[in-house]
Amino acid sequence: AARAVLWFLDDPRVTDPDGEWAGAVRAWTDGRIRKVVRRARGAGWERASALPGITITQGSAEIRVYPPVPVDEWPPDLARLQVAGTELEDPEPPPAVQEGTPVLWVNPGLPMTAGKAMAQVGHAAQLAWMRLGAKDRSDWRDRDFNLAVRPAPAERWPDLVSSGLPVVQDGGFTEVAPGSCTVVADLPALHSPAR
């Protein structure tokens, strides 16, 4: 989900000031950023895929990111998709994170469904993207927006939240209390001045 958000933000329809989605993204980022995760299969996926957006594939998973619209203006083919059913089970623990890899640290003491966590890491990726300079964005794109998502070590979480790195504070619309810190974006480039 995080990588898909980054590819969306890097799309020329967003980055070109006159791009098809640029105005909608500007309005979205100037207000309260909100992301919604839904699940689709079969005919629902086909209908949803026909709407403007981008699809990213990783392994056997596909995720589609759409240009932002107000929640009450959702296209019917998105509005009727399921919210439930996004729970996933990992048969193996994730591999160790390689040195220099951007990490999105998830709050270890805040239970979230997979759908909620997907929205939160997408938001964290966007906050990190917004802090990066053009050179760092370009370098990250050249690495296919490589990143890792991991639960933060409990003893490290308070330091991550107060580190000055981008922190997602949830609006409280679903699952968690308003203002809850859900994810911290830890990118090596964010530890130095924007390039």
C-alpha cells in the first residue's frame, strides 16, 4: 500500500502542475489527508479497475490507488466494495531490514486491522514523500520505492514518535482514538537536510 501511494504521487498526472490529477491531489494535501481501503475480487475488481487510477502489483497482490475525491462523492463502483476481509496471515516472519532501507514503523501497542494498517502506512509514505527534496525522491524512485514495514520495538516507539520524523496521527474516523500515533516514517534521507 505504501509503495502504491508513492507511485501514485510520482505519476506525471500528479507531478505536472497541469496534470489530470494534480489539482485534486493539491486540494487533498492542503486539507486533512484521508485514505480508505476496500477489498475487491472478480467482477468488483474489474469494475474498480476501469476507473481512473494506477495499479501496482507485488507478488500475488494487486493494489489500486485512485485520485482523491470527497468521501460523499465516491464513484458507486468503489463505494459498494467491501471494507471487511482485508485480514492477512504471514506464514513466515518478515526478513531483516537491510541497512539504509526506509522503514515505516507501526505502533506496536495499537491493534489495527490489515486494512487500517494499509491506510496508515500509505499515509506515512505520503508524509515522508512530502518532506523529501527532488533529488531524494528521484533516488528513491530509482530504487523502486523500496521500503519495509515493521512493528516498532516497544521500547523504541516513544523515541520514534518524538524524533521529528513524519508521524501519522489518526483522525479517529475508524478503529483508533483521534490523535493516536500509528506509524513513523524513518527514511535515511529524512535524517539530513532535503536535497
